[in-house]
Amino acid sequence: MIGTIVNTICILVGSAVGSYLKKGIKEEYQSSLFTAMGFSAAVLGINAVVQNMPNSEYPVLFIVSLAIGGLFGTILDLDGKFQLIVNRYSKSDLSKGLSTAILLFCVGTLSILGPVESALYNNHTYLFTNATLDLVTSMALAATYGIGIAFAAVVLFVWQGTIYLCAKYIEPFLTAELMTEVSIVGGILILSSGLAILGIKDSKSLNMLPALFVPVLWFVGLSLFN
């Protein structure tokens, strides 16, 4: 799990450095960083959707995924429970930044396929690349929201660690078609987080998190009946 460990350490280091830099940033500059992070997340989300949509074999699957996943997440009130936990330890707007960080770090081809490559082929290239990107991203997010962003490292470790341990069982299902559909849904969730940071529309993106598992269930179902 060397790749996952390196990825986790990079987020922790980036969060620490960004948090340290935050102390010397004036309030008006922090506001500018909020705006920058919002636009960055929005653009990354749009880019993921635009890149993958032309390759989708099921162009309405993302709509069904968001509808079912959003309904299920709202019933469970995932966003509300998450904010309750975060606000217990922070009086800032950390919950928006942390939810964005978790989505950026965990929802992506590198973060999903990386642990599989690492476990099955001892190839850590994906995770080392992901670690570099997450180092810069965590630094920017922590400079905006503070050291609390480091908690995303724990989520990432659990996420990638689970995939690593289950690699030989899930590897046959991680087809290009599945990754395309997951990337479309993930891109929309990241876009949603960006819009929330910008104050345009708070869609409670964590409530839509179960939408990521709908394409997985769809493709598992197809494999069972084909």
C-alpha cells in the first residue's frame, strides 16, 4: 500500500503547509481564495463531464444515478450529518471545503484504478501521480479553509485501502465503460461543490454521493444477466 501511504502523506503535508500560509493571509485575500477554489472545483467538474460524456454508452444513466442517489442520500441526510460532525469541531465554513476535498481526492480514475494497479501489478504510478496533484490541491484548500482539510487524508486512506484489499475481486468490474459513467457523475458532484463554495447554489452534494454507486450496480447487473 505504499502508493496509498504516499498519497495520504502528501495530503497531510499539503494541508499543514496550506494551513501555515493561511495565518499570514489577510481576510480579503482569503475571500479571494474562496472564489478561486469555487471556480477551480466548478471547472474541474465541468471538464470531467465534457471529457467523458461523448464516450458514454448510456447517456441517461447519470440522470438516473443522480435521481436515485440524491433521493437515497437525502433520506439518510448525509450532508446534514456531515455538517453536524464538522461544525462540532469548527465554526468556520470548513464543511464545504472538506466535502469538496473528499470528492476531489477520492472521485477520479487515478484514485480508483491506482490502488488496483498497486495491489495486482505492484505499479504505483497512478497513485504517485495522484499524490502530486493532491499535494497541490490540499495546500490550496487548507490555505482557504485551514488544517481541517487534513481529515480528507483519513477518508482517502480508508477509500483507497478498501479498494486495495478488494482489488482482485473488483478489478474485473472496473471497465472503461464503468469508469466513464462514474467520472460523469463524479464531475457533476464536484461541480455542485464548486457552486456551493461560490454561493451560487448549495445543492448539498454529499446527499448525492450515493449516485456514484448506481453505475456500479448497473454494470454488475448487466454482467450477471449477460
